[in-house]
Amino acid sequence: MSRVHDALRKAAQHEPVELPKPAPRPPAPPSFFEPPLETNGYTESAQRVAPAVEVGADVDDMEAVIRNVAVSAYNPAKEALLVSPLNPREAPAEEFRTIRTRLNHMQTMQPLHTLVVTSASPAEGKSFTAMNLAVTQSQLADKRVLLADFDFRRPTVDKNFQIPSSPGITNYLLGKAPLHDVIRKIEGTNLFVMPAGEPVPNPLELLNLKECRALINGLRNYFDWVILDSPPLLFAADGNLLATMCDGTVLVVRIGTTTFDSVTRALQSLCENNVLGVVVNGARRGELYSKYTYYHDYYYAPESEAQEAGEGTAEPEEASVQQ
């Protein structure tokens, strides 16, 4: 026992030895947050938001989607110059019926359901053509038609049809809205419309998503015609990419505006593989109906009446098609 006491006494006389502190553990990586971002001198965390909707899940049940879409009245803006179902004989309705007839004839000879309507440059009438062609096709009782605004850079379909711009195609591709929320049926017609949706900073990257191709392929199986309005070919690559996803392309040119060089470059960018034809826009009534003007005399007021009303005497512009 004396030895034990001696050992304890000696141990008490020595200063305690400090053991090294363990190294701090590195913080666990966040599971729902991105690394902190330095913004204007302060730190904030950017939350990673998971898609609220599984993109592509409802394409397989398109009939259910169509049954649940919202219905909007056909109330186009006056400046849209859309074909009126109440006045089927007024210009340029006859020209678009001619285009419709040729496209439907092509459809009997080849699998043709998805169509890109584009132009070489802006302000040549591509949206005007796409919308009127969709309206004209939907006037046939046996045709179910979808007009999709894939011009994410300068969408116009929602303004011309006076329907909400969002939710739209971009919302669907980003997983923010289900498909039945981005399609609207025009009341009393066989026409369905998909607006572009909310603005996005990277339209081309969004079009490159596999979900975009799957969407177009899914729509073609449930609509007789899917007509896409796309950006001009020489100002963005969107139209070229969309053309590779669709069955055919229609190029719109404007008399007095489109140059031969721009048409050549636009056709070369499409590789001329699926160009179905060219729509000539901006022709005057006299150029189209020089021999048949008596069919259209009753559409317009006499020059004296127009002058009394304070209106100009310029003739309206119309469209024609050349293959």
C-alpha cells in the first residue's frame, strides 16, 4: 500500500498534461442548397428548387390532357388580321385555304403532321402566316389543330389571340406547369393554342432538352396538324433546330423586303431537306386577282366613300404560296 500512496503523491506533484484537441470536422455538404454566393458584399444561399411537375409524364396520356384543357373565346386582336370564321370569303382567307389544300394533299402522300413556319428575317409575316394557317385548318370539321408558339424570344400568339402568356411551353419544359395547363382550346373551333410561356434567358438550351423533342413527337400523334411559330432562321438557331424535330418547314418571304441572298442563306441553313414550300407575303390584291377582281369588288368601299371616312386607299396585303 505504501508503494501505491507514493505513486499517487508523485503524480499529484506533476502538472497535468494537456492532450491535443481533435481537429474540427468539416461541415457536411448541404443537401438542398447550393454553395453560398457572394452578392454585393453579403452572402446568400441559392436554394435548389426541384421541378414541381415531372416533365413528360403526361405526354403518354394526351387524350386526358386534351379533355382537361381550359377553353378561351375566339376574340383575336384587331391588329392580328386573323381570318374570321364569320367572313370566310374576305381576303386573305382564300389564299390560306389554297395553302391548306396543298398541305392536306401532301399529307395524303407522306407522314406530315408537324410543321415549322419561319422566315429568313424578322417582320416578314411568319407569325401572321402560322396563325392564319392554323385557323384555316381548324375550320375543317375532321381536323384537330394545335398552334404552338416556339418563338421564345419574341412571342406574339398570346397577344394576337388575347389569351394569357403564361403558363406556356417554357413553363412546361422547366417543370413548372403540367401540360393541360399550357394548352388552351379556342371555343367553338377545333383549334388548340400553346403560348410561349414565361421569358427564359436561354431559349436554345431549352429547345435542346430531350423533353422538347418528346413533347413534339407526342403531340403529332394526337393532332392532325401541329403548327410551330419559330424565330427567323438568320437571327437565331432555334428555327433550324425545330426544323430537325418536325416533318416539314414552310418559309415565309415578303415582297419588297426579303432579298434573294437571305432566302438562299435561309434555305442553306435548313439543308433544303424538308422545305415544303414558300409563302409569298405582302402581295397586293391587284397582283393576285388582276383577272378576277370582280369576285372581290364587294369587299371594299368605293374610293369616294373611303376618302369621306378619312381612310387611305391602299389595298390590303395578302398571302400566296409557291412550291
